[in-house]
Amino acid sequence: MAINIKSEREIQLMRESCKILAKVHDELGKFIKPGITTADINKYGDELIRSFGCVPNFLNYEGYPASICVSVNEEVVHGIPGKRVIKEGDIVSLDAGLIYKGYHSDAARTYAVGEVSEECRKLMEVTKQAFFEGIKMAKAGNHLFDISNAIDDYVSQFGYGIVRELVGHGIGTKLHEEPQIPNFRQLRHGPRLMPGMTLAIEPMINMGRADVEWLEDDWTVVAEDGLPSAHYENTILITEGEPEILTLL
């Protein structure tokens, strides 16, 4: 497994790519409200990305037909935007990325639409915190699966299901690089973390069971039991000290 170690120049380009994506997410978060469609979100996200002189890296990636993955309630990831209308009480996961001067960024957020149930709010909070628990271990000298184990240890105490079919990944001049980063406990240690690695860490957590299925469109992944799911992702940089979160403003 060859993991790409980024040069200082590459790190600067990654920082810029990720900073722009953080701004896009910030604007999208303000845009979501009852009555708009998932297609409206995609259109706005696409326009935002292009307004910064970047291109959306999800559009046509392995055939995916949109710029922003919009997943509602029981949809885990890769929801295809369309005519679905966002309602009060929904939770909406947006996964987005862009390319700036050949370098990719990737981040996801789950947003509450108006007042959501206490159960959904807690699921969103735990999913977000799972990311931060994971990156406590994202330090040079630790092993990759220390991140996976920390996420699992944190989430498991709440009785939620951790999606196993989809994982985090390295990122750089490609959207998906080595290594793959599971969000659940591993028996092996995995590769040693080194400064200059850029990783997309992304817990995907189901309120109920971990089991998922793919819909007819071959993209949309849903929780098999129909209960809500949340997603939180940032692109991070391994440094000599604490990890740097590149996709936060």
C-alpha cells in the first residue's frame, strides 16, 4: 500500500482546496430550509464551487450524476439530488468536494432542518464527536487503525450502528487514494502515520442497525431498517504534532 506523502507545496494547495470547500459547506448550511428540493441544493452547491474557480470532483465520478451528494433521513450517503422536497424535521447529509489546481478536498456535514427530534439531534452530535475522537489518534507515530478504534470505542457506547461497507480514505491529486480508513475496530494496526499524509476521516453512523442497502439507482445507500443516519467528514493533515483539520473555517 503506497501512501502519498505530500510536499510542502502540495500541502499548501490542499489547504487552499479545503478552505474553499469549507466556505461552500458554510453557505450550503445557511441555504437549507423547508420547501427547497434536493436538486436546489445541488444547483446552489455547484454554482458556489464554480464561483471560486474550482470544479466539483463528485460530478461524473464513476458515473455519479451530481455535484453534491444529498442524503435525507435514512439515506446514509450518495443520495442523488432530484425532486424530493426538504421538510421541517428532516436531517440532511451533504457530502461535497472540489478540485483546486489539481488537488481534491472532501467533507460532509449533516444538517437539521428546523426543529428535529431529540433522537436525531443526539445522533448528529455523536457522529460529529466521533470524528473528533478519531483524530485525537491522528498523530505521527501512531497507527492508522488507532483512528478506527477510537471512533468505534466512542460510538459503540451509544448503541448505534457503524456503517462498515463505506470507509474514509487518503486524498490528494485523486479523490480516493490509499489508505482506506474504516470507522470500526480493526484487529491489525495498519500503517504508521507520517507527517504529510492527507486523510478524509468520515464516520457514517446509523441510529439503528449498521446494515445498509443500495437503492435501484446503484448509488443511494440507505439504512436497511429505515432509521435515520448521520455523516460527518473532514480532510485532515498529519503533522509533527496535532492533526490539522483542513476543511474547517
